[in-house]
Amino acid sequence: MSGSGLSLRTRTTLVAAGALVVGLAVACVLLVVSLRGELTASLDDAALTRAVDAAAALGRGDLPAAVLRAGGESSSVQVLAPDGSLLAGSAGLTRRPAVAPVVRPPFDLVLDGRRFRVLTRRAGADLVVVLTPRDDVEESVRRLSALLAVGAPVLLALVCLAIWVLVGYTLQTVERLRVQLADVSAAGLDQRVQLPAARDEVRRLAETMNGLLDRLQASSRAQRQFVADAAHELRSPLTAVRTRVEVNARLDDLAAWQRAVPGLLEGTDRLNALVDDLLALAHLDDGDPVSTRTSVDLDDVVLRVVGRLRDVAGVVLDTRAVGAGLVQGDPALLERVVDNLLANAARHAATEVRVALVTVAGEVRLTVADDGPGIPEAERERVFERFHRLDAARSRGLGGTGLGLAIVREAVVAHGGRVWVDGDGAGAVLQVVLPAEPT
């Protein structure tokens, strides 16, 4: 049915109608069977009382009284001898025994075209048989069946109509939400769907839609800001390179070209670093940036990066507090984290950068501290934002792209860790914690 062209409202009503048909049919059958059983049990109780009275009269030797007392408009009585012969019977039942002279549980019997409920009880050597017509029971059952045959379809129709109206009302609210959501465009993510008054599942759906729109709007705003910042960052080195090329092209002087080469190389290096960082962030923004996970000795990574930076950093790199640290992750991405942290610290340090690595309580903690001006407490979260600089002019002069710490945070989070800024103002202290590899 899910592949048919029927609407959700129709399918829901049909499924509910099918369930109701089954439920009503079972209920009607159980009701009829229950009524028949209750009425039959009442017949058996009344017949037993009459049989007891008849047996008591027979015990006193009063055979006519036994038949007359037990019989009446609603029941008939026969008294049978041990050999099965009929000793006495109610009017109309004096010609032959109705049953064999055997004690049996109550049962049904068709006699002369009529249905009777038969109960037998021993009275000394004789047998008392009480026969009760089932006409009233069958009539009551027929009346109930006729009533159910008319009432059940009417009830089914009313319930289906109520379901149709209720589902239609609910879907009307959902359709209104759909129309409102369809009107939201990429240029107008500030629009929100109207919340229904009822605090039900549909309202929660609307709240979820608005929450999704909030996240989309924030993501779109961040993306536009990122593109604008990237364009601005790329424009500066490109303009510088172009200006140098144009100036030297007009001079047509080989010596001037030779003097311009270092500046051109510096500009292209900056462009290359910026593009590399942008590609790294694009990869980190992907669904699962840590595509390969292997065992990584983080202490080896730290020492390798320190060895690479020691000759170009211009400051002392102290690694005496570096101990063993084994983690699971992407080796290249983790090396980029360490490289960005150390390069950032070296750019801002006055004389020294201290690196520590310890493993405690199932976590590997990497600490990078410098003796530079430090990071104000109000800026300690913002330094991890893309293109955020505490001193934009000085950071550009030092060669930073404004993306290093943003890459650090994204990469650390992708590895299930966390990163933050510590320190009391006398230098910056950056802490990275990663889950240690289970041993």
C-alpha cells in the first residue's frame, strides 16, 4: 500500500478501519458467545434447583408431587426407572423417555423439533430428568446478533469518519508547516515556521524545523564570513605580488628583478600556506576527517616537529618535559596539530617555548607554553575562530594565516579530544587532551 497513489490520510483511515473491523468482529463474537454461555448457565442453575426438589419428593415416595413441583411453564420433568422405563412425566412428555437412564453433565437435545437443555440427577434408584426449552436463550442471542449487525457498521462508520477528520486536521497543520518551510530560501534563512498552539508532536516538529533553520542560518552566516575573510586574506599577498611584478616590469632592470625575487617568493609562500590551511579546513569540515586511525607515538611527533622548527624558530624550544604518549588517530593530521601549536607559540614567544607531554588517567595531555605577551581571558575562546587575530597587523607580519588554531581545534575535536587556553597572563599556555590508546 505504501507504493500506491493513495494519500496518507486515506491510507491511515483504511488501516484504522481494517483494525476496527477485526476488533469489532472479535468483540461481537465474544459478546454473543458470552451471552449464550451466561443464559445457558442460568438455565442449568434453575434446572438443578428443580431436579433437587423432584429428588426430594421422590425420596418421600410422592411421585406425582415430584413431577408437578419440578415442572412448570419453563421446564418439564421425567422420572425414569432403573430399567429406563418412564415412570412419570410432565404434560406432553409422558409417551417415551427423552433420554437414556444415565447421569450426564447438562447437554442440549432436539426433541419433537424443539431444542431443550437437559439436566439429569439420581434420586435413589430412579433418575430425574429436567428439560428446559432454549427458545428464550436463542431469541435473546438472535436479538443481540441483529443489534450488533446494525450497530457495529454504524459505529465503524462513525469512528472512521472521526479518524478521517482528525487525520485531516493534523495533516492540514503539517501541510501549513511544509508551505512555510518551502517559502524559506537561502537568502531568507531568518524566516521561521509558525508554532501550532497545541503542545503536541506537531509542535515539536515545528520546533525542530526552527532549530534546523537556526543552525542553517548560523552555518550560512559563518560560511559567508569565512569566504569574505578568505578573499580578503588572499587579496593582500596577491596584490603585493602583482604590484612588485608590475613595478619591475616597467623598470625592465635585471638587478631590480633579482632584488624583487625574495619578496615575490615570500608572497607566494604566504599564498601557498593560506591555500594549504584553507584546504585543511575544508577537509576537516567534511563528515569524517579522520579517515585512517593508527597508533601514533605523539612524543615522536613532537620531537620531530621541534627538530624541524629549532633552526628557524629563533627561540629556545624546551622539550625536557616530553614523555611517552600513545594515541589513536591520523598521523598527518596530528602532526599538523603539533606543528601549528609550536609555530604559533614560536611566533609570539619572547625567548622560549616549553613543551610538555604526559599520559594520565587514560588521557594524553600536550602543553605548549611561551613567554610572550599572553592571551587576554576574554579572547581565549575566540583565538580558535577562523581568521581571528589578537593583533592582525603583527600576525600578518609574523607570517600567520589566522587559521592555525582553528585547524588545531577542528582536528583535536575530530580525534575526540579538547583544546583550550590556560595561563595567568605571563605568556600563553595551550592545552590539548586526547584519549590515550588502550593498552
